[in-house]
Amino acid sequence: MAKLPNLNDAYALSSDDGIRALYDDWAHSYDAGFGEAMGYQLPRAVAIAFAGAGGCGPVLDFGAGTGLVADHLSRMNIGPLDGVDLSPEMLAVARNKNHYRTLSDANIFAPGHDLVPASYAGIVSAGTFTHGHVGPDGLRPLLAMAAPGATCALSVNAKHFAAAGFEAELAALEPVLAQIAVQDVRIYDDRAEEARRDDMAKILILKTR
């Protein structure tokens, strides 16, 4: 039996092709085998932070995966929601939940994607700004999707935030942001394996000018 992907495999990724392949393999076991088993509470925390900051739709869910953030936003009646992710198989799972208006396996960092700049009143992301995935250089092109006055709630793995230079990039983005707030949250609850139980993330709560 083939070994299922795990968090260590995900953190070790270094290319878009690698990300796509791993998450395609992980898609159909992800919600139960990772989300529930590890007590992965970050998607809920992002949704709560977004709603608490006055977030509204239309919302772009960046790194939508199987739709875990959308599970919570939909219960809050926040939408419409569009999702984007590199993995078609993850998006196939998300599509079956019927939370999204559109889903796209586009790469927003590559030319020719079909997302419309400055068109979203909200942007959310959970688990995508992390080791082996997206660094601080991803903030600027993602914010280009946000309309003036948009609200964003973006999680960043806390160790990745410190090591990759997110603080400097946020400082450089101050001219285009009306608000920068940072909230510290646990990524997992007490169901997580002991080595991961205290892993932290920072939720960047941003408002565009």
C-alpha cells in the first residue's frame, strides 16, 4: 500500500509541480486523515478573523484546498466564494461541498491566469503561506486581486514568518494598506501529535486602501 502524504512531506516541498503532485495524492484523505485527526483548527480561526474584521464577499480563497475555510465562511453566510489552488484533485473535493461560485487551478504568480485584478472585497488563506509553499513575495500579487477597501485574513506559519522575512515585506506594503494587524493562533488543537500540538501561526488581518 502506498504511503499517504504527511505534514513533513508538505513542508519539504520546493516546486509547484511537487506541491501539485503531493496534494493531488493527499486530496481524498485530507479532511479526515489530516484535518480531523490533527485537530486542524487554522481554517476556522482564519474564517473567524475575517468575519470579525468585517469581511464580506466576493471572497477569494487562496490555496483553497478541499474547502476547509469555506466550510466555516458558508456557515457564516459570507460569499460568494471563489477558490484557487494548484491541485485539481483538492479542488474536486472542494467542488463537491458546493460552497464555491468558481474554482480554478490557476497559478496567480504566473502570467495569463484568469482571475481579475482588484475584483475581490475579501481574500482569505489558511495553510498556504508556510514552509515549502508560498513566501512573503506572494503577498503583493495576492493583494493585487483585492479591491480598494478589501479585508484580508491570511495565515502564515509563525516559524516561516520569522525565517522568510514577512515583517520586512509587510513594512514595504504599508503604502497600499490601510490596516495591518497580526493575531497569534494555534494551528492545531489537542488532538494533534505532541510534536505539532504547540505549532503557531500568525493571521495577517489587512485592509487595502
